[in-house]
Amino acid sequence: MIKKNWKIISVVAISIVALTFVGCSNSKSSEEKKGADATYGEKVKYKITGIDAGAGVVQAAEKAVKDYKLDYTVQTSSGGAMTQALADAIKNKEPIIITGWSPHWMFSKYDLKYLDDPKGSFGGNEHINTIARNGLKEDMPNAHKILDQFLWTADDMEAVMLKVNEGENVKEVARQWITDNTDKVSKWTEGAKKVDGEEIKLAYVAWDTEIASTNIIGLALEDMGYKVTLTQVDAGPMWAAVASGDVDAIVAAWLPGTHAKYISDYEGKVEDLGPNLEGAKIGLVVPSYMDINSIEDLVK
Ligand code: PBE
């Protein structure tokens, strides 16, 4: 009887010790997290370094601030200014939180991580679609066919982006990529006839991803005899231009989440030609040396 009681007492005692230990280590780690964020938050002045206000990733970051009740503001600038701020922070091993996306050369150049997004403010897997103006199919069937067949991979795009980031001229990088990838390009042009100087206009935003894709498809169209004009605009005007027919197409529609508002605003006013790239993603990105893993770790 006494023996049995001892057994029970020692099991209970061990459990208490174990639970206390687990409890302590849990509260300690969340305290540490809070401590880490207080330091990070102050160091980054409670700012998420963003890009242009029209970008879906900036709007998603603003949604995240609300969803997670963060004491942060999203600072808008440009893709170039954001990656410069990232480079500066990494050079000094300082914290920074940016509005990131993939594919992107920054993941090849630096050691970075996405913050987990348990509330899904940034959506899930994305693809990049080609969008044509209504009537392009009838007016320019060959160009329409090429745009419709345009398809490449995240690796392809990243290779182009990386070279451009390293300072090579985008037109030269595009020419080299097309020369090296005739198998892919010939699939895009399959069944399309060459034309003689027909004019075609594409719009894009100065996002590194879109600079790469628009130059590649632009050159592929040029090689099929088109006189191609690439116009750089902001995100809102880009969508408005293809919906009004001011430009013939864009290859920069991030769906289903990032540009959801744009595509629903112009429903019926544009033709969605489907994905030209699968496996894209947006989110908050930080250098791997930062001791946080989730957007929730930014909550004070
Ligand atoms: N991006 C790159 C864009 C789409 C392409 C992720 C910066 C955005 O609207 O957020």
C-alpha cells in the first residue's frame, strides 16, 4: 500500500516538474520573441519596407498589418529603392522587413526567408498570367497566338533577372536567353505566321520580374516581325491600359490573389490568356539572420 502510494506520488511529482519545465521554456521563448521584436521593431522604426503603392504585395502587407493588428506601417517606395534598402541592411547585418516576391534574384544573392503567414494575408501559390485586350484575337491572330503560348519557368525568369541585376543590359540578356532557349521559344511561336512590321504595344511595371518577362516576350515578338513598343507604367495604369485597348497585352498579372482586385475591376473588359509562369509567391521577407519566423512574431 505504502509502496503503491509512493509510486503515485513520484509520478505526480515528475509530471509537475515536467509541466513546470515545459511551461517555463514556453513562456521564456515567447518572452524572448517579444524581446527580439521590441528590438527589431525599434530598429526598423516599425516600418515594413515596401514598393509602389499600386503593387498587390503592398496592399497585402497593409492587409497583414490589420489582420495581425501590427503596430507597423508599410512604407512605399519602388522596387529599386526596396532592394537597395535590403542590400544596405544586409551589409550592416541590421534587421529589415520587406515586401518580397518570388521568383526574384534576391533569393539567389542573399540568405532570406519568408515569414510564415498563418492568417493567409498574402494568399497562397500564385501564377503570372498573360492578359490581352479584347479584340486582339481578331485583329492580330498571330500575336495573340504567341502571347497565348508564352510559358516559361520560375528558374528561367530568375536566371534572366539575376543577370540584369548584375548590371547586364536587359535587351542583351533577353537576346542571349532567346538564343539559348530556341526549344522553348519555338513552342511559343508554333503555328503563328511571321508578319511584316505590324505594331504591337505591351505595358509593364518596373518590377524586376516584369522587366524580365516583358523584354523576353517583346523580343520573341520582334523576331516574328512585329514592331514592339514596351511602355513602363504603374500597376493601376497598366491594367487600365489593357482594359481600354491602349495597349495590346500585359504579361504581368499575378493571380489569383495579388491582382485579384484589378482583374475583377476589369472583368469582361480583358481576355485572360492563362498562366505564363507557375510557382510564384508574395509575402514578408527578412534576412535569415533575423530571429523571427512568423508575422505573428511581429505582434508586440
Ligand atoms: N509584384 C511583382 C507585383 C506583381 C509582380 C509581386 C511586386 C505586385 O503587384 O505586388
